[in-house]
Amino acid sequence: MTRDQLGWMLRAGTSTLLLFALASCVDEKIVYRDSPSFTAPPTIAASFLGYQDTTSKGTVCGNCHVTQQSKWTTTAHADAFKTLANSGSMQGSCQNCHTVNDKGNAVTDTAGGWRTTHDSRYKDVQCESCHGPGLQHVNAPARGQMLAAVTIDTSATPTNGCAECHTGTHHPFVDEWKKSDGHGESHSIQPSPTIPSATNTRADCQGCHNTIGILASWGVNTDFIEKNSTTYVKSGVTCVICHDPHGSANPHQLRYAIDVRDVNNNLCMRCHQRRAVPDPASTSGPHSEQGPLLLGDAGWWPPNLNLGDTLSASHGSARNPKLCATCHVQSYTVNDKLTGKFAFQVTGHRFLPIPCVDANGAPTDDQSCAVSAKSFKAFADSGCHGSESVARSAYTTVQARIAAINVELRRLLALGPASQFGVGPVYTPARGAKFNADLADQPGSFVHNPFLVEQLLRASITQVAKDYNLTPSPGYGLSPKYTKAGY
């Protein structure tokens, strides 16, 4: 073999290998290719992005905010358009609250999203419904963009957040909330000459009296517009306190369950539990004691009272699984009695257990009516009482009995030594008995746990009479034969 022949063979082999390599490159399969994170929205959409995938309900925002996306898909907001379609009320005015547009966010122009495109990518109440259009954010992400508001100012023009949709005769959640006692009241996060209240400065009060303070005390680290504000916040306990906007494992997106018999894990009792038992270092009386009282763990228990660790009546027992919400969150439809047509949907967000109602049965603005004119619908509908009249009779009977016993306790306390009521290292029977008397006078105490309240009062009378050599009126004091009959 000559040198030329050898060279030819080597060159031929190299060419063959090169051809083989090229063929291999051509035959390779692409297993991954990066693609745009979203489809650019049309100009008339006003920078709203909507869904990336309408079938899986994958929002453009969800490409990065995976946790929020997965929680949101479990909410009613994720099926808002379908819910409307199935309701038989598919009108244009209704669609605005079941799609992505200016409703629910700071956008003031009614153009954009579903309003101008009617593109299916904008169906349902998505991330941008609360946070606003996201095109700028996805093109140049930065912390602090697109923050939603937690304040509900229904007097603002335009309104923002939940108030833009959850209002009106069919969904008057915000309308009722702003009339509610306590929850809809304004509380400042700094001293204010117009609101002379301890809640302005005390951190432990802030944790139950305004949205910023509550979210902070509950460990919610979500960013929102007002989070670092040091100015007055107009709304007290707003929607986002009870409801997680992104979704939760509880019904109605509730942050905590309502059927848990634990004051630290029950939604209402997270705040309604602050001073249910006496504080030896203070002469202050009961405050937000409803949770422990309902569960039978409130008040000053005199040495002569031996009823176990707790004492709950039927209102706080397993017979009432929804506990506070059974009576305080009533939802029902009101029809006009003359025409029979729909008049109003009560959502229970005034938290009135026995409201004063109009001729059709809707709660009135003025709630100062007599007990005989109040509605006991919740008590009857829950199955706790056979009828409204039975519930009303039980209410008035127990109220009168407990009031009479408390009058006797306060009579004895007025005869006792004044020195026994001051702050000191020893918690005296006089201080304990006064705490129980104040507890009995708290609104609704005789309903939350009538059995415990009566036992506390009777035991206090017995103890005060013994320790201060006083004589109670006949028929008062603790009876060893007393039972739960009637409760």
C-alpha cells in the first residue's frame, strides 16, 4: 500500500465519520425548548394578561407565583364565570364582577380586560382582579409592584377591592359589614385626637382592632399597600381578616375554621377571648370574653364551685358545631311579602344574632327595637329551638332570672369592705365576685352560656356571704341540686 492510498483511505474514513456525525445532529429530538412566559395581550385589553391556559386555569401570574395560583384554583373566584352562566342571570352588568377588568383594583378606566375584548382569557376573578393589570410587572418585575389594598372605603370614588363587587341587594357583604358593630368601625394605628381610644397606641389592642395589626399578630406576611403605613386606616376588621384572598383549606376561604373548639384556632375566638378570666394585676373587668364563655371556661370560679374543668351549655357543645357562626352569621333570602318577588339577600355580615327586621324580614338600620319585635330566625333554623316563639321565650326567661341573681350579688358587694376591691397580691373574693357580676352584664353573656353565668353568680353570692359575714336573700346562693335543665 502506497502512502497516497493510505492517505485516501484516511480521508475517506474521516469524511464518513463527519457524515455520520452530521446525520446524528440532524436526527436529534428536541426535548425542551424555552417559550414565552405569556401571550402578549391585545392593546385594547389595557395591559391585563389573564389566563395563559384557559383549560387548566393557569394564569400568567401563576407562572411565577405558583403557591398563590394553586390555592386560588380551589376558590369560588376561579369558577366565577361558570357560576354566573349556570345561574341563568348572564347579563352584561353581572359579567363585570365575574371577569378580569377594572373591578376590584385601582384602575379607574372602564376599558380593558373582558370589558373590551370578551376574550375567554379574562373569564373568572383572577389575580389581576385585585392586583391590577400585570403587563408592566412581567416585563420588568420589581418588589412592591401591583400591591392590592386591604382597606375597604365604600365612600371613596371609585371604590376599590372587595367593595366593588361584593355589594348590592344580591351580594351585600360590604354593605352589611360597614353597618356592623365593631368590625366595621374605624380604628387608628397611631394616636389620633379624633379617636381617643387606647387602641391607638397599645400593641396588644392593635392585634384585634385594625387590619394591619391583626394580620401582623397572626403572622400573615403578605404585602399590601397599607402594610407599612403609619397613618390612619379607615377600616377596622376588613374582609381579608376572616377571608384569605388567595384561598385556604377552609370553606369560604376562611383563614381559620369556625367549628373548632379551641380559642386559638377558631376564627371568631382568635380575638374574642382576651379577658375572660380575672387578671390579678388589674381591676379591669371582662373584655371580648365570648369564646371562653361559650366553651365554659370563663369567669372567677369561687372555691365552693366544683363543676369540673369547664362548663358549657348546649350553645357551646357538639350540638352546635358552627359555634359563634350559627347565630351570628345568618344567610337567607328575603322576598317581598306583597309581590313574592326577591327583595334582598341577607349575608349575615352584620353579625346580628337577633336583629330588628322590617315587614319583609330584612334587618333594619335601627336596631333599638324591643325584644318582642326582634327576629329569632337563627335560633329556630339551626334546630336548637322548635320555633322563634320558643326561642324568644327562653331568651326573656333566662335574661330575667340572671339579672335578678346579679342584682342580689351587687347588693351584697355594696355591703362588703371597700378595701377588698383594690389591686393587690391576693385576689379577694370581692374582686372575683365583681368580675362575675360584670361578666353577667356583658351583652349576650346570658345567651352564650346561661348555665355557667348563673352558677358563677350563685357561687359568688355564697362565697361573699361566707367571707364577709353577709346574709343573702332567701332563694339565692349555690344549690347542690341545680341541673342543666332549660339550657
